[in-house]
Amino acid sequence: MDIQGRVAVITGAGGGIGRATSLALARKGVKALALVDRSDAVQETAAQVNDLIGRPIARAFLGDVTDAAFRRETFDTTSKENGPVNICVPAAGITRDALAVKVDKTTGRASLYPEDFFHQVTEVNLMAPVYWALEMVARAAEDRHRRGLGRWKPQERIQGTIIFIGSVSSQGNKGQIAYAATKAGLEGAAATLMKEGIFHGIRCAVIHPGFTDTPMVRALGEEYIAKNILPYTQLQRLIRTDEIADAICFMISNSAVSGELWADAGWHPAS
């Protein structure tokens, strides 16, 4: 699938992998970018993209990715101004890390991982990405129906591509029961959506980044990174966001790439 001239929606575009992907797609020649985030930083990303390209191809949408009305409004506005959305990279994500079960050394009582944390992480990291993806598929399906088209045929161009942002934590990681569960869940969602979406000409895949130099990872603290991440990474450093963005562009542009891509820099969790 040729990236040039396509229309993309990127969530979590205010920073990290979302911002890097926005810039990478702009360099690859997308026609328009809808950049979504709950932080005002998404406006900085849009300005950075527009300055890079020299014309206004990026528009910032400030809102909550778990809000269905906001999601529909973003797609409505983007499609009205630029045509159908062909690329969706729902990169917004959060962590609420804590041990699944923690025993108080004084009282001996065990506390469970907070249920509200699990709900929050699931809504942002699993449900929201799936529904942003489904929004694109639904609109592609409606467009094909309006044009009298049925099942997608190989002679046609790929109609669109969805890339979910998984994680090496999908294999399991101490202190990340909710985060790991959502990232593993994206594997099943991508595999299912690939089987259903291709009926309408939509591909779906998931990239599993290793520990990447983002605010989310930096929030773990330099001591934690030095002790628990870098020694188990072959590169002995955090992955750059532009390296993940480059891999995402590869997955979008090469239609033979399906399933999952591990961009982990050789990191494996300590047993």
C-alpha cells in the first residue's frame, strides 16, 4: 500500500511513538493527518508536521480517545475535509503499574491490583484502539456499499491499513498485569480484524515495541531502566521513537507483512 496521498488518523500523537509516526508518515507523503491526543502537546505535533512539510496537512484533535462521540467527530471532520481515512495507528496508551498481589509485611494482609486501574488501562489500551480501528473499517465498508462493491478483490488497491501498538510486555512483565493483558489482547483483536477487515480491503497488524525512549518509559526512573531494562537489551540502550515509526511505515507500505512484528531490540524479561 502506497502511503503517498493517503489520509491517516494517529491517536496518542502528542508525544512518543504517536508523534514520531506522525512525522514519519508526513515525510512519506501522506495527504492529511488527523492527530489525536488529550494533551495540548498534540497541537505542537501538528505545527511540527506542518512546518516540516511546508503546508497545513496536519490537524490536531484534542479529546478523550475513549469517547465514542469524539471518535466519530474526528472521522467525520477528517473525511469531509480530505476523503476517506486509509491509515489508522491508534497509539494512545497508559500504564498503571503495580504488583497483582502485594502482601503488607507488617499486617500480613494481601492487597489486590486496584480494579479501577484495570478498567482504566483496558479502556485506553484495548477498547479504544479497537474501536478507532473499527470506525475506519465501518466507513470503508459503507463506502464500498455506496459504490456497489462487495467483497474486496486482489486486483484492487488495498483500501486501508491498521497498525496496533502492542508491547513486549504482552509476554508478561512483573508489575504490569493490566498493561500486559491489554497488549496481549491487541494480538487477538488484530488477528480477528485481519480476517474480517480484508473483506473490505483493510489490513490489520500489530507491532510490539521494546522499551522505547518515551515519557511513559522515562517515568519508570533512570535507576529502574539501568537495572531492569538495559542489561537485558542487546543494544544496551532504549529504542528511539523514530526507529519504531520507521517499522510502522514499513508495515503499512508492505502488504505482505501481516500478523505481528517484534521491534524489541533484543530485550527479554528477566525470569
